[in-house]
Amino acid sequence: MANKLNLDKLDYQIIHEMMENAETSYADLGKKLFVSGGTIHVRIKKLQEMGVVKGSRLNVDLKMLGYDVIAFIGIYLEKSSLYDNVARELAKIPEIVRMNYTTGNYSILAEIICKDINHLRNVLHDQLQKIKGIERTETFISLDESLNRNVQVSANGEN
Amino acid sequence: MANKLNLDKLDYQIIHEMMENAETSYADLGKKLFVSGGTIHVRIKKLQEMGVVKGSRLNVDLKMLGYDVIAFIGIYLEKSSLYDNVARELAKIPEIVRMNYTTGNYSILAEIICKDINHLRNVLHDQLQKIKGIERTETFISLDESLNRNVQVSANGEN
DNA sequence: ATTGAAAGAGTCTCAGT
DNA sequence: ACTGAGACTCTTTCAAT
């Protein structure tokens, strides 16, 4: 996509600051970036209207909530034309949080978050295996998530 | 982890509501869940103090910002004992946003977000290849991200 | 486009239940 | 533990620059 949004350095700085911590007040962020709170407000509103900023998500400790298992599932399809259909069925499973149609080994690389290994096994066996069009799957269970962050948008826009 | 946090149904409901959209006001959320805004406030504060709620992140359209390429990298290590060291080096690359130590084929499954294919190639060639301990890598480029959401925390707590 | 101030809305605290 | 009201802070608007 052509990056012709005409964002300036301030826009990038705001995005950069709020991507990891969306709680900072406009006044404080303004102080940090040497503009008024009103300006921050105008910019964020502009970014929302443009669709660059789509909202914000609560960041929770899933382990504390009892979700102990993150796993990745490489999915082989019988025919790649079945992708849309399989994707639609996968999306119905609430434990599946992410799906990418990829080059390479697998047709689909999905991510799933479960309470425990039993829960994972149940979803794989009772739901995933029943979807038509999936040839086979490979599951990678995460033993340690050592990094999970947002991409660091560089604060040096073109303007 | 033993899920002995003594969260009740209301706590789970609040988490559930705010995980996809952290913008709802306490007053509105209270109306929806049939309690006062003050109660929502007390609960969220409690959840923050417990460490269940860790903050919130701005949700941006990376494609609009010129980040067109999401890829996953399966990494084979020469020896699994090199994990800590490799993980530390990988974390220094800002384009790497996620890293999991996994069972199965690869030792590490990483995610990388780049502006374009050239950018990806440069990071793989100039930075990843130079890390000691990596035997080889397999790259899966995402052609389509059909799903990216938070896990739906079930709002039926134990209490 | 940015500012600063005023109006409006939301958060936070607390006494009462 | 929840409520409602008051104090406070933040967002939002707007006239002036």
C-alpha cells in the first residue's frame, strides 16, 4: 500500500507512544512532545478518522486468568481453494485468535489459546478435526513466550 | 498456574467487554452490566493491582502505516541450550514482535513485521543470519491475515 | 495548524447503606 | 460490597492567532 497519508513526525510520535501504553492523557503526552493537549487531541481524531487508529485493547495477563497454553497450528489443506471455507469454520472457534494464509509449508498458520493441555486436545479433536478440507495439522506448543510487543513504528515520517 | 484469584462473574464480564474495546466508559459499562460506574471503577482498580490488567495498547492499521509484510520464522538452533542467547539477540531487532520457544519442528517460532519484502530480506540477511547459534530458518510470509483478535475470556467465573 | 480557555464528560473518592 | 454524589481530571470544542 502506498504510504501517502501525509503523516508528519508528530503523528508518528503519537502512534509510537500510544502503541505500548494507550493510557497516557493528552495533556501529559502533549507535554512530552512539546505541544498542547488540544493538538494531541486533533491529531488522534484525525488518525481515527483516517482509520489508522482503530481503537485500543485491554492488555491482560492470560496466565493469571488460567489460560496457560499458547499453541501454533500449521494446517495443510486438501486443496488451497478450500481456504475461505476453512477460515470461516476456524473463526467460529473462540480459542483460535489468529489466522494467516501463508507461503511455505503450511497453507494456514493459526494461533490458539487454551486453559490447559486437555482443553487444547479437546478443541483439536472435537472441533478442528471435523472441519472439511483440512488434510492434517501440526501443533507447536509454546513452552515460553519470551517476547510479545507491538512493532516499533519509526517516528521519522517523511514530512 | 492455579486460578485462585477469586474473580467473580462481574470481573470476568468486565475483562470480556474491555478486551476488544478498551474505550467504553465506566458509566456505560456499568449500565450494560447493571451496576454503577463506581463499582466498575473499583473492580478495574482491583484487577490492575492484582496484575491481571496490565494496561492497554493502541490498535493501529499497520498496512496503512506502510507495514505490509507479516512473516513467521521457524528457527532451528544448533543446540537448544543456546536459546537464551539467541532470544536475547532476536529481541534487539525491532521488527521482531513475538518469540515463542516451542515443541515440534522448530526451536523458536518468531513473528516479524516489515515494510516490504525488501525490508524483510534485509533483516533476515543482515541481522538474523549473523546471530550465533541459529542453524537455519524457514520463513512463512503471510499473504492474508484473516483473523486477529483477543481470546474470548468466558464470563462464567467460579464464584 | 496550534493554542488556551471554557464547557462537557469521565474518573475517582468517600460517606452512607 | 455497592451506590450516589461531590471533587477532580481529562476530553472536546472553539474563538483567536
